[in-house]
Amino acid sequence: MDPSTASDVLTVHGGTALSGEVRVRGAKNLVPKAMVAALLGHGTSVLHNVPEISDVRIVTGLLEAHGVTVTRGAGPDTLILDPASVEAASDAAVEAHAGTSRIPVLLCGPLLHRLGRAFIPDLGGCKIGDRPIDFHLDALRAFGAVVEKRPEGLLILAPERLRGTHIRLPYPSVGATEQVLLTAVLAEGVTELSNAATEPEIVDLIAVLQKMGAIISVHNDRVVRIIGVDRLDGFTHRALPDRLETASWACAALATGGDIRVVGAQQGEMMTFLNVFRRIGGDFEVDDTPGSESIRFWHSGGQMRALALETDVHPGLSTDWQQPLVVALTQAHGLSIVHETVYEQRLGFTQALNRMGAQIQLYRECLGGSACRFGQRNFQHSAVISGPTKLHGAELTIPDLRAGFSYLIAALAAQGTSMVHGISLIHRGYEDFEAKLSGLGAVVELGVAA
């Protein structure tokens, strides 16, 4: 969708404390990958707690292009995936359904097992730093796949059954870990993956694969061992709730002085964030009653406190929590320091916050924490935030998913009216967010206000 069109603009009238209730469903960083895993099975899979987001629609299109039947279950958040008639999709169909998404690279392992070939078009995704697919390609080659470069993309071939291998990732990449898991489960022999990512969504994907018949063990020091099997069946699984969306709503409550209950949120995978939220000056209440889990977030009423934060791979502070927290820290008293160690360009969104009245300076040095892989390189990956500052409305263009929702938080906390362009990007990971905002009392309008 062209970001300049009226239908891709949200007009936000700021200055209202958000109050009420929203629901989060399955994690955006798990659900599409679990859908891909269904390709590996010789039976029907059922996935519950599926959100209505564009990444789910993209994977649905890609799976259907490869012959998988995808239907809705009895409930609106249930998908039934039947891979009984998997077939090769045309390169044009893959490119058409994928758009700028990076998801097609994760279909490679399952398609190599089912068809002996896979195609990857030119990949897009959020512009938050270097996210090469070299890790993926190197892993596939280690399993025995052959990669052919073509003008329209990459053709991946498996001349024979893929073989288990030993792989050590140079960095605990979530995407590369998913690639290895989805490929190793049907590869002949044993695969050992060192320096693997261990995010909750990775663990949930392992649970999905184990339900299908995979043999996967997670050891100390980020080592995952997979014993390949000859056959996998379908699964029935309920996706874990989206901890990243939960944190976004929490920060919206904090920045606007509001009170939001996030239904479906669970404490277990939020503990690192909850500690930071409380240290800043927010408060929360956990309801862990089975079947009605929720976390209520609100501004405690006192002055918000400046902090030094450093993002890291799990179990550290998630990089996807960083951006909404930065918006909240513009309202904290004192100097806050944020050191981004996961994506080297994820602080670029702060330029727009400065236009709204924030005082944020970026640095190339590793501030407030240990030296990271971006130190002494030409990446502005540390920020110093001086607060509190009054934010005012502005015209904003969304650069990526998490920055996009963070812009919405800033616009809601600001005085005056903002026009936020490119909101279709937010639909990648936030279900029905315009209706949720309205339900919380936000004054927003799709399109440009008259």
C-alpha cells in the first residue's frame, strides 16, 4: 500500500490518558513459524490463538500457493492446516504473496524435505539494521542443500536427503535458529546447534515440533540438539501470548498517564520487562487465573525515573521492548541511557521524537553497559534521553513495525494533532489496533482529518 494514500494515514489527537481493556492473541514471532512447521507434517495441524495480522495472511498465501489447505476452525482465532497435497509454487506466486516479507526463507527447509526445491525472492522486512540471510544459506548448505543465484532470487535444491550437521551461529539469531530447527527435524542423523537463540517463541516452536514427533533437547550454554526422524505428523497447539504487543500497550499506559488491562498477557515471559516498567515508575497487577489471565498496567502517579537500559538476546531486555520504552523515558526525570546491542540502526526512529520535542542524542560509543559488537563502528546505537519533555503533534512516517507503534504512543502522549503515515506496517504485528485505540478512549481517525 502506498504510504501517501489517505487509507494508510492515521490522524491522532493527543493528550488523552488511555484507559480500558485490550486483548492480545498469539505471538507474531511464533504463529507464522508454527504455520510453516505444518508443512513438515503428514497430517492436519490445528493452531489456536491466531491473531488477525498481515504476517499471518502472508504465510497463508504462501502455504496455499504450495498446495496447503488453510481454513478457519470453529473459533475465529483457530487455523486448520492440511499439507496433504503439497506442490511446487511458481516463483512468481511466491514473490507475489511474500511481498517484502522475509518469511519465505523459513519455508526452505520444509520445502526441501517435501519437494527437493525452494525459491527465495528478494527479501524486504523492517529497516532496522543489517539482517542478512547469510546465516540461513550457510545453514542450508551445511545440511547438504545447493544454492543457485538467479536474477529473480535464489533457488535452493536438495539433490538427496539432507543430513544432520554441527552448526555454530556467530550470533544467537532468532531467524537462523528457526531455520535450523525447521530443517534438522527431518534431516538424517544428529544436528547440534551452538549459540542458538532461546527466546520464548523459539521454545514454543520447539514445543510445536515435539508434538509433531521431533526429538529436540535444549542444553546449557545455548546448545540445541536435534535427532532427525523419518516422519512427522500434525499438531494441535495454542500459541503463547504476544509479550511484545503486551509491552507496547503497557508503555502506552505509562506515557499517557493511563490505565490499561491487557487480557491474555501472562507474567512468565514478561518478567524482565515488568522489572523495568516498575523501576521507571509504572505499576502493574497480574491476574493468573487459568483461562482469564491478564496484566493491568498504569502510571503510579509519581515522577517517572530515568534509567540506564541495555538490550540483549533472551533472557535480556528484548530489542522490541526498547522503542516503546524510549518514548516513555522522554517523560522521565533525569538522563536515561539506552544501549542497543541487537540491531545497529534501531535508534534511528528517535529523530522523529526529537521533532516532537524530545531531547535525545545518539552516540556511536557503547554507553551504559558492556562493549558490544557494534562498538567502535559507524553505528549510532546508544542514546541519551533528557527528560521530562513536552511532546507536540507532528507529521510522522513509520520506518518499521515497533517504531511505528512507538510513534503512535508518542502521538497519543503529545499535545496537539499528529498524522502518522504508513500505518499498514503496524498491521504486520498488531491486531485491529485502530479499534483497540478507540476502545481505550484515544481520539484517532483513519485518513487525514478534515
